[in-house]
Amino acid sequence: MSKYILSSREFRDEFIEQMQETTDDYQFIHDDGTTTIDWQNVAITIGWKKEWAEHLLDDSSLEWVQAISAGVDTLPLKQFAKKNILLSNGSGIHAQSITDHLIALLFMESRGIFTAIKKQAEKQWQPNVIPYSLLADKEILIAGTGKIGQSLAKALNFFGSQPIGINTTGHAVEGFKETYPLKELVEQSQKADCVINILPLTPETKMLYNNNFFKNMKSSASFYNVGRGPSVDTAALTEALRQQEIAFAALDVFEEEPLPANDPLWTLENVLITPHISGLTPHFQKAFMAIFLDNFRNFITEKDLVRNQVDLTKGY
């Protein structure tokens, strides 16, 4: 009897055929909500649904979960570790898209485009009120020096800006002028003109950006979040923006999504809200399947993964 690859989403026939060409020991199944599933024979999942847990974490043959996103904080990592279930993620797929998103916003801020849009709506020709600066003159602090952070750093270097990086240990990373450990985030943010969060969500990063953090930023500085919503204390950020303790925030992720219609962030003039779109990626299936198929080929022979394996003790 075939083992099953259970997927939370559909994939094009060309990719399913590549799985079958690799081995006929596994059958691809898409769970569309009506599919009958032989849970005992599910060996691999692509993606994860909460309702799968009761079937796959007690008495099953599950060996490997290939997460679709880079973040895995919503998955039952402790149970995976207890069951010796391998986990890999989609890290790297969204790097260029998120880089493009951030570079666009950084230029819009530095050239005063947000103000110009508001003045256009008011039919006001006021060049003297449009702020402007050079991106290369800004001190940019990137919290998260993984694949996305490195992609962004490379782009910033091209435009003449050498960013500072924050990671767990402070280890050096190519593309960053300097790097510091996470424990020095507040200290380093005091010098920054822009702080960009790209960190994964872990116990150490949950509510990392709190009242103390925002009070220590420069009042002229901006905060960008394309990482994880729960890394930010939304009430603290809202108050910091209201009191102009920081100048601007561009937010793509939130503690609660969708952002409720009555949330005060919607009405603040110094905020740009995007609905979790920074990572939307053309040709996603091709990029994702390149990771999955590399892992799949190695898994069926070695029972091991070659790309993006997650350390279940760290959560990334």
C-alpha cells in the first residue's frame, strides 16, 4: 500500500508528476475538506491544518512536515519533537518579494511620497512641506539576518546604505556593516533612523517591540514590521505613534489578522497598513517545489532533509 503525501493546498500536475517520477511509493493527496484520508498511511504533509493534529500526532506514520511558510510558530513543535517528526520550512521563497516591498516603502518615505499623496488628495501644491532625504544617509537597523534580511541588506548596499544587523548571537553576516546580539536591540535602535523587523516568532521575540523599545527610539525614526505580528505590542506601538514618540510605521503583519475595522491604527496619519502582502510571490509553486522536491529525493533514500530543516528546539 502506498504511503501518502497529504497537502493543505493544490499543486500543478507537473509537480505531482515529478514526485511520482522520483518514486511510486508515495501518493499525493490534496485535503480540500471533502477528501477521505487514510490517516495511518500519511507519511509526509505539505503544509499543516490544526484539525490534522488529532489524526497525525497520536498513532500514525507521519515522519516529515514541509511547512509552506517560513514561519512555523503556529505548528505543534513540541509534539513534533516528541514524535521525532522532521520539519522544514519555506524560508527563502519570499526573500525577493519582501525585499522589493521594503525598498519601495523606504524610498517612498525618504522622498516624501506619502506626504505627496495626502497633498494630492487635498489638491494642495506645497513643495515646501514634502520631506526628503537620501536613503544612503539613513542608519537602518534590520532585526533578522536570515535569507530575507540578507536579500534586503544586499539591495540596500547597492543603493549606498550599509545596514546594521540584529541576530541571536551577534555573529557576522555578509552585507551588514555590523551585527549585534538580540539582547542589544534596544541599545542599537536608539541610533537607528529606521528599524525593520524580520525576526521569526519565538518565546524570545514575542512582544519584543514594547513600550520600552519605542520610548528608546529616536522621535524622527520609523518602524517597519514584515516579520510576525505578535512580536509587537500593538497598544504600545499605537500610543508611540499617537504621541509621536516615533515618526512613522509601515505594518504588514499584526497581532490579530485581519486587523479589526475599529482598530485605531487605521486612522493614524503616520501609519501605512498593508494586508499581509509583502511576501506574495509570483511563481510561488515553482520556488516552493524546488525546496520540497530536493528534500523529498533525499528523504526517500536517507530519511533526512537537505534544505531548510527547522531546529525544533529553536523554532527556526
